[in-house]
Amino acid sequence: MEKKRVDWIDVAKGIAIILVVVGHVGSSYHGSGQYVNSDFINFSQQFVYSFHMTLFMFISGILFQKKSDVSVQRKQLLLNYLVPYVTFSAVWWLFKFVMSGFANSSLGVKDLLLIPVFPISFMWFLYALLIMEIVQTFIKTDSVKAEVIQLGTALVLYIIQPLISEIHLFGKYKFSDLGLSDFMINWLYFSIGVIFGKRIVSVIEKNRLATLFGAGIALVAGNLLLYKYPVLDSRLCDFILGSLGVSFLITTSQYLQSVRFLKYLGKRTMPVYVLQGYFLAATRIVLGKLHLVDSFGICPLILCTAVSVLIPVVIYELCQR
């Protein structure tokens, strides 16, 4: 029997995937050398990146449930994540290879051959999530000791990742380019979702209004402070802002759980995630050719985001039919 979906989780995923695209729009324009000094684009990107992937990892942890037959579950995980990862990594590589004259960066044959260890571009998320969920099938969090060990290990990996991220491995590759590096950054949030997710959500539900305003104001204030004083950036700062963002988005999603479009979008995050890059790049190029830009970057941000979210959904629906 199919498990009943939780409306606020679908809404949270819908909001999160929109924020993912917003962040990628800023990165795309920066990669092309545009809006590098735009406070609007720069702050929007910093704000989004401070918590949007944290929210995805936390929710993924909540949704993760071990089955009695873990071998069956591992096969399902490989089907859900590995197949899309390999397929769309190859398609994205081909797109960048063919469109090298328009793309922000070029990819060689070596980049494609190394996807087992070095994810290409935004495909890192599927890679990291696959590792996390596979690892989690081997972990029994049925005791306080086991939970402490998992959280302690995840915390250590989270702290040491910045210390080794700039180590050069070979050629243009650094440790931060490894899929393992992405796992180290995000496993802590996934683990918190697995172990404490339901309890955290329960506390937030009982204090919705206070969480909405308290976390929301603190999130904006913290990002403004970090934007003005980037020297404050640290793993502790990342964790605080990520936690505030998760709390704020969970509360917001609970208030908006009747919004049908967000619920609909939350059920289709995978097609949006794997396809948005193509339409983002194409829209950015077209807007540039048509000179539909402004000094702040508001118009490009809105148009690129809308196109990159809506067209993948339309393609998905056409394929379903």
C-alpha cells in the first residue's frame, strides 16, 4: 500500500526546488561574468544557499525508512538515484560539450569518465544522497549509543571538510570536487533528519507563530550580517543559518500546505532538478541576445527561474502521457 503523502513536506520540497533554481541562476550569471557586483543577485544567492540544500537533506532524512529486507531497498535506491545520476550526467556532459562556445565552462572526456568519483555540476546532489541512503541502510539507530555515534561521526566529517577541501588531487581537481566531499558536508543534516526529524517537526508545529517570526527574522538578520562581514563565514555560521532556514521553511510550508501548485511541484522535484540546467542556460543566452537585462538582475532572475521550473514540469507531464 502506498504511504499517504504529507502535504507540508511536498510544499517544502516545492519551495526548496524553486530556491535551488534561484541559486543556480545566480551561479550561472556569475559564471558568465555578469552581475558579479550586483547586491541583489549576490545576496539572493547567499540567502538561498544558506539553507536550501540543508532543507532537502533534512527532509530526506525524515523520509528515510529502513525496510526489513535492506537488499531490496538498496536495489531501489540504485534505481532511484544511480540511474538518473549516470544518465543525466552523460546528457549534461554532452550538452556542455556541444554548446562549449556558449557555456560558462567546458568539459572534456575525462570529466565524463570520472563521474564515479567527481560529480559533474549540480549532479552532486544525486550522488551524495545515494551515498547517504545506502550508508543509512547499514546503520541501526535503535539505541542512544548508535545515534550518538552516527551524529558524532557526521559532525566530525562536517567540521574537517573545509580543512581538506582545497587539497589538490590531480590536474584541476580538488578534494572539494569529490562526491565524498559533498557527503561530508551534508550527512550531518541528513542524520539529524533521520534521528530527530519527527521530534523537531513536532516542536515546531506546537510553536508555529513564534518559529515563523523568530527564525525568519534571525535568518534574514544573520545573512545580512554575513553579507556585510564575510569574514564571519564558518562551519558554525553555516550550521546556525541552515538550522534557522529549515525551521522557517518547515513552518512556512505548514501554513502553505493547501497551496496546490507547491504540492504539485514538490512531487516533481526530480525532473525539475535534472532538467533545469538546460533551460536555465538557454534562457540566459536568449535574454542576453534580446538585451532583456537590468542593472539589478531582477528580470533575469525571475524569468530564468520561471522557465527553468515550468518547462521541465511540462516535459515530465508530456512524457507521462
